[in-house]
Amino acid sequence: MAIKAADVKKLRDQTGAGMMDCKKALTETDGDFEKAIEALRKKGQKLSEKRADREANEGVVIAKTSDNKNSGVVIRLSCETDFVSKGDSFVELATSFADIALDKLPENLEALLALEYEPGMTIAKKVEQSTGVIGEKIDLSAYEKLVTAAGEGQVLPYIHMGNKAGVIVALNLEGPQYEEPGKNVAMQVAAMHPIALDKDGIDASVIEKEIEIGKDIARQEGKPEEMLERIATGKLNKFFKERTLLNQIYVKGNKETVADYLKTAHADLTVTDFKHLKLG
């Protein structure tokens, strides 16, 4: 039977075992979670399973870009305590995962975990091994990438608050003169947490939900029924300004939007995409 990625992640969350091991166990047991857990136990993955119910909300986020700035990655390696996360060896481990991700640019987290870390060992196995060595739950919990074609822009990184968050942003123009505004916008992402580049990047279901919320609030305030749609639309426009990157007020500026700030460097300069990971 076909095994869904969501089921693999669910089993991984329950047991702490590697992604590929979870997929193999589910495949061998036709998707039966209890039998899959039993299969993982039989393979001796006891410590990971024991640690699976622990919260791994500490860790580090690493953001890196290639030398030519045409690609970038950001990864999150999670652990249980800040004592572990502040250790040089833990940061080095996370950086080594980011280096492999930047070199290979896998499509998703599952593909990253399946890559070779060293001869005879995948990244997933290295994470599992590290759980045993360090003695607390370790989880390569997120990975994102951005790629631009040569001559069609650049990707810039930003790491926030001592590896507590990381951002990569893609600009449509190349050149060192755009690096400072690009990094300033990456800092904006880390500080203001936009959910999309502009309103076109917001899922229709989110927009519908915001409209309904706006109507409900106006209705509770006693506004006439015929005014609810207009009021909700006004609240939606405010939502776009607060939650989409290019429409946000630039935090280091004077009431200008991020889009306007970028135009001060070049009339055509804009952000084409961004990725943001943080701890927790």
C-alpha cells in the first residue's frame, strides 16, 4: 500500500525514529501503527522511542546561501534543552546538515533525511545516533530552500538572536548593492512574521475565514447587516497590511511599506519569495 508522508511523520513524532525507518516499518506492516512501532522496537530503537514524548523546543536554526547566491537553505535542528543547543558540537552538527542541504538542494525534509551524511549513514541515522549520544531527543524538524536562476536574482540569509530564528529571502535583482536592503528585509521577516509575500500568496480559505471573523465582530458590535460586508472588507485590507511582507510597514523606516523601501535601492527591486524558521 502507498504510505503517506503525513503518516510517516506521525509515526516519527510518536517514536522519535528516523523518517526512512518509519516509512519502512509502515510499509512492512501495511500502515498498521501499532505493528510498525513494534517493528521499530525490535530493531533496538529504544532510546529514541523513550524520548519521543519529550518536548524538543530548543535547538538552533541555520540559514546559508551558496557562494554565487543563487540558492539558499534554512534548517532547524531541535533538542530539549538550551544547554545542549548552545554547545559547539550541536551547532556544528546543525551546520553540517545545512551544508549538505545547500549542496544537494533536496525537494523536502524527507528527501534531506534520506541523503548520505557519511559513508553508510544517512542524515536520519545520524540524527538518531545523536539522540543516543547526547541523551535527549534530537530532531531535524524543518527544512526550506530557495533557488534563483543565474542572472535572475539572488538569495540572502539572516540568522536572528543567536540561531533562534533564520530567514532566507530571494530578490529579483543581483548585485552587492542590493545585499543590505535584502538583509534588512530578512530582518523584517524575523521580527514581523509575515505569512505571505502579498495578498495573492494567502490561501483563499484564510481570506474567507478573515471575512467571516470580520462580519462576526461587526455583528457583535451592533452594526447593521447591510454594512457587514464592507466592514469585513476593511478589516481584511488591514490584515493584508499587517501580515503580508511587501505591504507591511518597514520597521526601520518612516511609515513606508517594505515594497516602497526596496524601491529606494532600485525602482524594480522586490522580494520574490522568503522562508522563515524559528524555534518552538
